Amino acid sequence: MFTIKNLSVSIGQRKLLNRISLQANTNQITGLVGRSGSGKSTLFRLALGLLSAGDGYKWEGQIDWNGYPLGKTPHPILQPVFQDPFGSFSPFGNIGELLLEPIRIQKKFIFTRNEKMEEWQKLENISHSFGLQKELLNKTKQELSGGQLQRFAIIRALLANPEYLLLDEPVTALDVLVQKKIAEELKERNRTNQLGMFIVSHDIGFLTYICDTVFVLEDGQITESGNPKEILKNPKSKLLQELIRARSHSFGGATSSSESSN
């Protein structure tokens, strides 16, 4: 269980999160929707142990995974996928070699030739499942698109054999076809491997399509939660009401590929 209890976070005189509490089931996909700047990414970084008191952040409350306290240091049972795929990979070396890093670390940097061939075959197989040609493994990040890199970032997180995935705006700025491919593959991993995920996003269409439960973050507090399709039918929070109105007036009423697939 991914649990947050009475969590408050501030930087300087500005309070980012104000005594929020939530529980995300271990094997489900849980979403957190909020405006840009609402504190979603702050929560994401705190769970990963990436908020530094040296940068002026202060926090109190509880955040843990199955009873293990989080917030002070990174923990390998939780693997992140960040919003910016270009910042997630080194410019040195091809993508295949960079993807093998987690496995090298697990094996204490010792790879036999046969082990490397076996792991490379696994890379080709999982890349194919995400719609990525094996030839892309030999390219550097500068030669790949944002959508390709984001899928490789997810693959790298999966290769670390995590208990839980934390994803920060995983489809922002990607075209709707790539969004749909990523959503489908994440749902499949959740179904087949019972891999739980926590996704923070401002894209309610994407979260509605992929999540079992969605929490609404508004003005630093959780104002609503539930099955996304159900709470959209009768939104109580101001944010959801605004998002629904915005969708009905957006560009001729067009919806994202995720929403139109529901």
C-alpha cells in the first residue's frame, strides 16, 4: 500500500501541500490530477527522496510503501518515470547500453558474454512490445524522438524489477497515438504482472482511461477521489467541474485518443 497521511510540504513561506492523506492499492493504477504548479510533482519527488532541505523544503507527516518510510532517500522498490525523457538519459552511449545499466548494477557490473546476449534479447523483446524497433537500441538519445525516449524510460524502470512505478506526467507533449500506446502497455503490465502504479498528471482524459482510482489535488489539498468515470459523472470539486467544461469547449469538442477509446 502506498500511503500518505497528514502530509504538509512548504518552501519558504509558501505551502505546497496541506495535510493531505490518501491510500493507493498495491496492485492498482492510481492517479493524482491537478493543475500545473499544484504540488503534484512535489509529492512525486518527495516519495522518491529527492526533496532537499538544503533547497528550502520543509515537510511533516507520513509517506510510506507497505510500512517502509519514504522521503529521506531513494529506494529501489520504487522506480520513477519522469516528465522529461531527454533529461532521463545520458548523451553518452547508445540507448541499449544505457538500458542495461540497472541490470549491471544488480549484477555488480559483471556481465559474461552469454549474459549480455541474453539481456540484449530481452531488451529487443520488451522494446517490440512498446512498438519500438530493435534498431533503435543502437541509437543515441539525440537520434530519437520524445515519444521513443519516453517509452525507453518506462522500459528502463521496468527492467529494474520494481514493486511499484511512480510516473510524473508520462505523456505530456506526446502525440495522441503515442499516448495511447503507452497507456495500453502500462495497463497490460498492470494486468499481467500486478504491477501497481501512481501517476501524477493534469490530463484527466489520460487518467480516466488508465486509472482505477483518481485523487483530485486542489489548492494543496485532496478535494475529491473515486473511480474516474464515476466522479466525472458528478464532479464535486471545482477543478473537475472546470476540466469538464474545458473539454466540452475544446477545439470543436475533440477528445484525446485515450478518452475516445473509452
